[in-house]
Amino acid sequence: MESGNCIGVFDSGVGGLSVLRHIRALLPNENLLYVADSGNAPYGNKPLEWIEQRSMQLTAFLAEHGAKAIVVACNTATAAAAAALRQKFTMPIIAMEPAVKPAVAATRNHRIGVLATVGTLQSARFAALLERFADGVEVVTQHCPGWVEAVERGELDTTATRQLVRSHVEPLLEQGADTLVLGCTHYPFLRPLIEEIAGANIPIIDTGEAVARQLKRRLAECTLQDNHSAKGSEAFWCSADSSHAGKVMSLLWKRPIIVLPLPEIANCP
């Protein structure tokens, strides 16, 4: 891959592949780099200072491998580190946030449910998001312990995962939520179960496609888009066992991929 000609994407684990697939669909000629920090997943129960430092490390790693823009494909890392990353790095930093605005537009009874990690739900960024977009709408929230881990194991449709998803979706439905927001990039891989439990009349919204569109806009604004006609390539790293990660990530990416072990990353100054 040509140096400085790649899009770098990182997540606390394999969940960010749900965003990467939208990026690949929208930008077929771009070279993509992806880091799954599965060895440290989930981020939701980590201190904010740790998440910020780790995000700095992963961004520096991707920059060293030719990233011209970074997508923080993790709502928790966005809340903890997006502002600091934009201060430190000059390249475009595209971040995630729960899709509250489109959910507010979609709700019919003015009550939406947000499924997310504790780190996202307790963040100042999420509070500001509600203040900005959710005026006049009741927002009920549900943190979902175990969801990230189930996706990390590739257990997308087991009896245990189905029961786990049901235990967190049904409380939102019982509180009257008529629209659900997936506030973690791992959760779209559980969407078939969520749809089955919620029913056909409940819109389910995630931000992967919107993030891909924002990335495309920022590349154009900064004249960083790749205009060659060749199909883009992908490279993958994981901080957990790369053999196991390769199996799970191939399942989620829907084709066999090679996952490299993430080397030890020195602390950023």
C-alpha cells in the first residue's frame, strides 16, 4: 500500500467492521487499514484516560502505516478521545455518535430507545447530543453488558445470545420506545435478533452509513480522495489472538481475510 494513501479505522474490537463495510461500499477504490483492539475489549468499562491514551496509540500506529484519515469506529472511544485526537493529529478524524437525530425524526410517539455501552451513555458527548437533538422527545437508555463479548466470539445467533439480546431489548419496548438506536458498532451484527424481538414496526437505526458519507465528504474537502480506478485493498490487525480473530472477522466480513497480530505499541508522548 502506498504511504499516506490509506484510510485508517480502529475499534475496541471487531464491531467496527460494521462501519468498514459501509466505507468499502461507498469508497471502493480506497485502501483500508483496520485495527481491532479485541485484546482490550470492551472499552465501555475502561477509565476515560485509558481510552484516550489507547486511541492515541492506535491512531499513531495507523498513521505510521499510511493513514491519511482516521475513522474512530467506536462510540465509546469517540466520547473519550475524539476531541484530543483532533488536537494532536492534523489528518481528518471522523468519529461516531449514536443516531439520536434520525431517531427523533423517525419516532411516532416521541419516545426512542438507545442501546449502548455504559461509557457512551454516561459521556458528556452523549448528554450534549440529547440536549441538541432530543428536545420534546423522551429517550430511554439501556446498557447491554455481554453484547460486545458475544460478537467478539462470533456468537451471533446462539440460544444464549438470543436470550441476552431479548433481556435488553424488551425493557425498552415495555417503556414504549417505538424507535431503537444502536449506539455501539458491534450491535449491527446482532440486528437480525433485535429485529426479530422488536418486530417489523420498530425502526432500528445505526450510524455506519452516515459515517461513511461523512468520511467521503471530508476526503473531498481536503482533496484526499483516491481517484484511481483500481479496486482498493484491505489490511487487518488485532490485539487478541490473530488466529481466532481471523475466523470471527472473516465471518463478519463475509469472506476469508488474513488478520495480523498487532505489534506492541509504544506509549505516545
